[in-house]
Amino acid sequence: MARSVWRGTIGFGMVTIPIRLYVATEPHTTSFRQLCREHLTPVQLRRWCPGGDHEVSYADIVRGFEVSPDRYVVVEDSELDRLPLATARAIEIQEFVSDRGIEGGLYFRSAYYTEPEPAGLKAYRLLLQALRETNTAAVAKIALREREYLCTLRPVDNLLLLNTLYWPDEIRPIEEVQGRTAQVEVDPHELQMAKNLVQSLAEERFDPGRYRDQYHEALMRMVGAKVGSEGAAAAPEIETASRVMDLMEALQASVKAAKQQRAERGRATRKAGGRRKAARVG
């Protein structure tokens, strides 16, 4: 059972909706321990106080805000809890915007599922449906993990998804990197071929189940081989182009390959469907 990371309310006009937040993502990153090469034992990183020349236990560590070089203001947990922030326990909706009006790829930080408490179920459902039928997202603020975030609420299936956002001053100006692309002229024939390639690879909807983390799979095979004393798996050979193609030729070849890939995928789907039908008949 998932554990909630925050409890509070959503303020929707004069309506208050008690909710819980749950982390919506669970990265499956592969972690390595740092070992001593000679003894193959985990390396210990000690918290060391250079002023007193001794190790410091976690219980004796406090937060310090550096106000000038080597001068700190100590901030206790209890003082953080008493900060006068309404967003510490309430998500007050500030405005509603078009669901497409926020550049998610640029502004979104983290995702959280919201779950209503029993007392707020009807109001929660009302807000969910109103956002869905108007194609809008709610913009609000929330305090999480010792800082305040801008956030959005939008319907996903039968829940409201909360995304924390970067503040505007945390977004680097696009002018820092877009200078080169603005000076390139596009050939109309190459553009049409690029559009054909896009259409050849287009799907009706995004299905993440079509993709696999091949790096993680290869790493686990290598680790398994080492555990079984079979040696590490060799890295696959990377095919390199035998000659340099111009842009138009590369696009034409890509379109042809994409059509072939789609046809093969369609045959595999039909074949799998035939096997399932035969199994049902049997």
C-alpha cells in the first residue's frame, strides 16, 4: 500500500476538499555501492567536524544558512514548521488556464496523485469533472519538503494529478541556445520528406509499454553472468554507416524503414490475435 507524503486541503472557491498526496513515479535506477578495491567492502562516508576534529552523529547535525563566508544562522525543524505559510497544509487554487497553456516539458518537476478523504469525495469529483469538461488545469501553490512550489491540478483517469512546476526565474532563457537554428533555411522538398517520416512513425496514442529500458536489462544480464561465474556479457557491436548520405537520401531511407517496421508490427499483431482466437476456440 502506497504511503501518503502530504495531507491537507484543496481550496476551490469557498469549497475545501481534504486530500492526501502520493508520489506518482518510482524510478527504477540501478545503484552501485562504493567498494574498497582491495577488500571489496563498502566504503563508509563519515560526517566529520573539522572544528572539533571528531565524527558527528546524525542527531547532532543542525541546518545552517550561510549569511557570509563561514558565518551561519542555525534553523531548527520547529522553526520551519512554524513558518507562516498557508500552503503548508492547503493548496489554494489561484486560477484556471487551458490544459495546453503550460509547457509541461519545460515547467513540470514532479508528479503526485491526489486522493480525497471520504468527507471530500463529492467536491473532489465535482472539481475533477469540471476540469475535464472545460479542458482546463488549476494553478495553485503548495509547500513540500521545505520549499514552496507552483503547481497544477489536472484530471488523469479518475484522479487529479498534481505536478509541481519550476518557478519562472528557474527557467533558463531559450535565447541562450536558439541562435544557430534560427539562421538555417529549410529546403521545401526535404521538409515534405521529413513530414512523411513523421506520418510514417505516427501512432494514435502514446503507449509507453512499447518501450523497454535496454540499458538496465543489459546491466542485469552482465551482473547475473558475473554472479554465475560465466563472465561478463559482451557489449553488442554498433553498426556504423558504410557511407555518408545527404539529408534527402537519409530521409527517404528512414521513411522506407519506418513503413517496413510498421508493416512487420501489423503482421505480428494479427498473428498474435490469430493465436488468441485459436486458443479460445480450442
